[in-house]
Amino acid sequence: MPLVLAWGVAAAGALGLADALLPSDERTFFSAVAPDAVRPVTSALVGPLALALLLAARGLARRKRRAWQVSLVLLGGSSALHVLHGFHVGAVATALLFVALVAHRHEFDARGDPASRPRLALRALLVAAAIFLYGAAALWLNQLAIDQPVSLGLIARETAAALAGLRLHGKAHVAASGGDWFPLSVFLAGLAGGGWLLLGWIGPWRYRLRQEARERALARQLVAAWGADTLAPFALRADKSYFFSEDDRAFVAYKVVGGVAIVSGDPVGPASELGPLLDRFIAFARARSWRLAILGASEGCLELYRGRGLHALYHGDEAVLETDAFSLEGRPIRKVRQSVHRLERAGYRAEILRPREIDTALRQELGAIAREWRGREPERGFVMALDALFRLGDEDAVFVVGRGPGGAPAGFLHFAVCRAGGALSLSSMPRLRSTPNGFNEWLICEAVVWARKSGFARVSLNFSPFAALLAPEAQLSRLQRVERRALLGLKGHFQLDNLLLFNRKFFPCWQRRFVVYERRLDLPRVGIAALAAEAYLPFAGRNGR
């Protein structure tokens, strides 16, 4: 029923806009007896109230209690204005919706953000102060057109009257040249300020990044014990919040950007805990009016998501090397083999180090290499990369450092250790611009050799977005060929086919990854939020509403 009522309120808003844009000349008894000062207000407020109803309808669909309260006030006001304006259909419709909302009041039980009250009080003060200062400046600068001295009392009275819409057809104390634009500008400023306050009152909860020491420690323990997926270690980034199951045996890592709760990979924990955990998190997100998206979801968890009414969209493939099967023998991999031999003949050597084995001087050198490689670009990654070189401890990270002929570091691979899955997950591979071609291929081969000797069964390489569409040998439909051309057009902004071509050199196994979402209409919003979280867009702050 809340969704039906939300559509009804939205329809009432649309009717109100039609009434405002196409006013009727019909005069009713009520409009005839209304004071002359009130008639301009009734005409001016119909449109703004209709727009406010459209905004409130979105909150009603999410069962927001505050949106219900606002809708009652707006519907009551709209009904009265429609009567005064002679729009009988609108008056009846809004009155019926008012009654229906009251009858179903118990279904709108989603609380608003408690922390928004002081923030909205500050907003209200700012709006009032800004309008008053604007009114004071406008009247003072045009005091020659005013028929009495400008004083604080006059400024307050005239600005308040204009804000209330009582002077929309001119003002007694100002000449015609200023009496038209001043009341209208103040009235429009008041509407804008009111809209800002309304959005803050009924909007989603503000996200606050929170990682307590106990939560970080518990998340590390769960990743070590149950994080078999190769993306699980990346849940330990510092820019993610944690939501735990009731018994603290499973969790999801997430961040809210643009009102979308972006979950990083699959939930981590025992299989029996994942379903109840997802149910609680979905309810948690919906109570805050956040949309839900899961990035990097594995194929094995799709049924878990579909069982909760979520949808999955193919996103790309993760390249994974099986260490026992990987070999440099054979003609197909000869280019990689030639790169390895060329680097070795040139005097390059690889060194495998745990974080505890890296002293301060080497840490500074590796940091300098990473900064030089990144240049002016921000640190990218959210789902499939770590946010700091030394975020993980000794047992959870591995560095494969490539040293040049003189012994100085020339580049390195940074891996997260997926203990529960017996795998290494590549986080980054920065290098100096002066390194020869094949440097990264050589380091990867060195990493695979070390991983095999150390008991790791898999090495996860880069993620290849839309690999199934970009693969040269892919059999595509006409629509898919159009999608492929569109993706290739983004090559200058995103590493799409470059990552695919690099990964294909090693003949890996491919593991499909998906974006999981609630509704198809959410996809544009989810896509923008995901790009922002990965630092391809500039507005993924700490408080991402």
C-alpha cells in the first residue's frame, strides 16, 4: 500500500503542476470571498506545493514517517489552494489521498535520521539569515525608490511580507521599478530554501564512515577464517564500514555514495549466516532510504541474492592463474617467456618480501615508485584493491619487488593473501616509467613460482571489465557489437581492453563477476555511485549521501 499511495501523491503533484501552469478563470464562492492579499499567494503556492508533493512521494515509497507527515501537510494545503483556485478535481483528489494516508499511517514506520535535526536547524538559520541579508542589501541599494527611511524594522517587515507572497503584485513603499522584482526574488529565494530544508528532512540518512578497533579486528579474523573469495581481503580497506550478523560470525563491507550502499564483494562468513545477514542489511539500508548494490559479486552467490529479490548484471571477468598448471613452456606463451628471459639477461632480479621484512628505507622507495606511477591521478580502487601499501599485516600481504641491474627497486607487485582460499590477490603493480617492456610479466611469473612453492593454489590478477564483450574471438549479437563499440570508445578514460589483453597473455582461468542491484531503474544511479567509489568521479566523500 505505501507504494500505491506514493504513486497517488506523485499524481496529485502532477495535477497540481497542471493547475499551476494552466490556471482556470473560473471564480468560486471561496475565491470570491478571499481577501485580495491572499489571492496572489494561492496562485503562487500551487506549483511549489505540487513540486513538494513529488519530492515527498519518493519518501512515501520507502515508508518514511517524515515523508508521511510532510505529505499530510502538503495535501491539506493543496486541497485548500485547489478550492480557492477553482480546481475541483484536484481538491477532491488531494482530500481523498489525505484520508487514505491517515488510514494507513501505521505502514509508514521508517524513521528519519536522528542526527539531521541539528543540521536542519542550522540550515534554517542560514536560510533566514541569507534572505534577510539579501532583503537588507536590496532595499538599501534602492532606497531612493522607497518612500520612507530604510530601517531594520522596514527591512524585516517588507522582507517577511515578500517571503510570505503578500507583495507579489508590487509593494506600497517602493516605486514600480523595484516593487516588481524585489518581492518575487525574495519569494523565490524562500521557495528554494524551503526545498533545501524539505530534502534534508525527508532525505536518506547521512552515511558516517565508522570503523572501531574491535570491528577491524573482528573483520580481519573473519576474512582469515572464511574469506575464501579472492576479493575478501579488500574488505579490510579503511574507507569501508562493517555490518555484522547478530552473532558477529559474518559481515559485509560497504560504503554509501550518492544514497547507494555499495557492498564490496560477497558477504564474508559461514554459508549458514549469509542469508540472515543479507536480510538484515537490506532492511538496514532500506530503513535509511539507501539503494543497494553489490560490486564484484561472484557467480556462486547469485542464487543467494536472487532469493531476496535482487538482480544481477554481468560486469566482467577476473583472471586467475592456477599455480600447479601454469607453465612458460609452449608456443602460445612464448612472448611472456621471452620477456622473462630478457629481463633476467639484463640483470633484473626479484625479491619476495613480507611487510615485516621491508625496512623504512625500502618502504619509502616503494611509496615513491607508487606515487610516480600514479602521477596526478587519485588512488583508484574500492572492490579489488587495497587503499594503502601497508594496510595489511605480515601474514596478509606479500610484495614481489623487482630490482634493476644496479640493485635499486624498479617496480613491485602488491598482493593481498587470501588464506581461506589459498590464493594471492593482486592489488597493484606500480613501476618506474623507465622499466623495459615485459617487466610486469616477469614479476608475475616470479610471483607464481613463489606462490607454488609456498602452497598457494591460485594467483588472482587484474579484473577485466566486460571481458566477454571485448574478447576478439567473442561471438556477439548485433546489440552486443554496439555495446562493444561503445565500450571501446571509453578506452581513453578506463583501462578496458588493455587489461583484457594483458591478462590473456597468461592463459588464465576466468571467474565472472557481477553487479547486484535492487531495481533496473536504479542502474544509472548505481553506475555513477560505483564510478565515484572507485575514484573515477570526484564526489565520493566520507559522508556520501
